[in-house]
Amino acid sequence: MTTALEQLDLTDPHTFVRNDLTGTWRRLRAEQPVYLHPETSRGPAFWVVSRYADVQAAARDVKRYTSERGNSLDTLLAGSDPAGGKMLTTTDPPWHTHLRKLLLRSFAPRALQIIVERVRATTEQLVADAVRQGECDVAADVAAHVPLATICDLLDIPGPDRAELLRLTKSAVSSDSPDATSTDAWMAKNDILYYFAELAEERKDNPHADIVSLLAASEVDGRYLSQSEVVLNCYNLILGGDETTRLAMVGAIDAFLEFPDQWDALADVEPATAVEEILRWTTPAQHYGRVATEDVVIAGQQIPAGDIVTLWSCSANRDETVFDRPDEFDLSRTPNNHLTFGYGPHFCIGAYLARVEIQALLDSLRRQVSRIERCGPSERIYSTLFAGISRLPVRLRAR
């Protein structure tokens, strides 16, 4: 199904729930790969970049495209991002380079060995519990507990606080409800920021071996981070570390239901290869936003300095010129150079951990589950930034 371009409103979260945009993205790639989306009640006109090569080229070009005015539609359409220049995803080099180097200490595979073992053990237990339970909601009963627990371990979030943080992260940039408002999202974000402000102050006086303490105590390029920089980067990490991987995990189960032959194929496919196809297929973060810092040309289209440019990885990951049979879920797909984690200087620092978490789910399913059955309709999240499923009732049959 193709939504007519004159009816396409990418600023409305309902667009992504009510419509299958596969045909629309295909048409844009073929006919208008750099499309000027008209202004709406939510903000000014902006450019929609849909082809793989163009998305990749713009993502790596940090000189002609800035992230400091926002990196998603919501903040860009609002005119600015209060986190601009402070949070890893909304900074440009050289500050971005310094900040990224600091945070990468905590995300290097060698530093994550204990966390990885914990991920595998937790996932194995969650799948075992779901199998014994019979019918379950894999979004709430399995996927909700793995990425959040992992990032909370890295931030050393006290156990009693974690359930409330999950509720808040699910509301800050997306919603399970069609009736959620921008005020609801703002309040959730504000609560998360307030929580980390208090936690950062506590860790200054009583440091732990965690990322909050690292940010609060480290010098970056000759100065200590401000409180807002510490808090905003904690906020960024918990959102990025939870929402995207959780949606990919739920999306994997949904894909196995839609493509039962791929569930059968899972036993014989190299796990790492299967993980990459899940990442391509689900693409939880649909787009990345930039602002042109000078007049640029993309695919022959002139874009004036100051214009908003959105890079749609969900479309790039289905580009026919890069992926054979892009609208088929194929666990054996190789090569699979998807753009799910972005590209260039802003490539996701949590990519290794996300892959570990998804592979842990696949390994546990292969060991414990013989068949997956749908027990009711799924429900999708409401968001312009993220895409995925908030509820997926299934029955996991024991092997």
C-alpha cells in the first residue's frame, strides 16, 4: 500500500501506526529521493532523504550538517534542542569526539564482560519463565527486562527505581497510547532528568564504578562536565540503551510469526548473521535529524543553509540498490550493511551491547522454544522517531 504524498504527514505519530509505508518509501526512493515535506501545524517544512547512499553520505558529513540544533523531528521542528551542544547525540566535533572517547571506555567489549554474562543469564531465565507461563506478552514479560536492566547496571541504578524508569522511558519519546500528548512526553522526560540530577549529585560525594560517577568526576578537554551535561548524557544513555533494543527484540518475535520459515531456519543460521537481519528489518530508530550549515546538494536537489534535513534509515535499510529482496526477512542475508546504528562519527556507541542482547534472545529461544504462536493482536507504539511493537501476546511452546 502506498500513501499519497499529499496525504503523508511524517510529523504525526499516527501515520506510522495506521499505514504500512513500505510502498511510500519505495516510491520516494524512486521518484523523489530528496523530498520537501510541507510545513504542518507542528513546524516548518523539512527535507526527507530516503536513499541509502544519500543517508550514509549525510550521516558521515559533520561539517555540512550539524546535530547541535536537534537530532530528531520533534526537537528540530520545535526550533531548537535544549540538549544541543551538551548531549553526545546533539554535539558536533570536536566536543563530540572528546565526549564520545570518554563514554567509549564503558562500552568497550573488554569492559562489558561481566555485563554480557549477566545479559545471557537474565535472558535465559526470562525465556524459561515465559515458556512455563504459557501465554505471555513478550514485550512486557521478556524484552522489557533485558536492555533496561543492562543500561541500569552500567549506570548503577538502584533496583527499586528501575520499574519507574522503564515507565518513564516508554513515555518520553514514544507512547503505548494514541491519546498521549506532547505534555505527557515532556513530563516523563523532565522526571528522568530530575532523577539523574539527584543521582549525579549523590555520586559526586559517593562515587561508584559506574557511568554516572564517571561523567560526574571526569575532565573532558580540560574541564569538568557541567551538571546539565552529566544529566543529559545519562538521559541519552538510558533512552538509547533501552528503547531501541527492546523494540528490536519484540520485532524479532513478530518477524518469526510473519515468516515462520525463518523461525525454522534459525537453528541453522550463524547467530551473528541473524542478528544483523533483525536489526535491518526492525530499524527501531526510524530517522536521524540534522540542519544544513551551508548550501548543499543531495541527489541533484539544492538545499539551503539552515534547512532541516531528516535521514530515514528505515527507508535506507530497504533500498533495492543495496539489499536484494529488501522487503523479505532473511536471516541468512549477507552482506548486510544496514544503517540501523547510524553511520560515521555518530555511530551508536551501544551497538556491541545491542547485538549481544539480541543474540542472547535468539540463543535462548533456540534452546528452549520449539514453536511460537500468536495469541492476540499486537499493538504498535506511537512515535515519529521510534518504530515497533508495545504489546505482542504469544505462546512459547517448550522444546
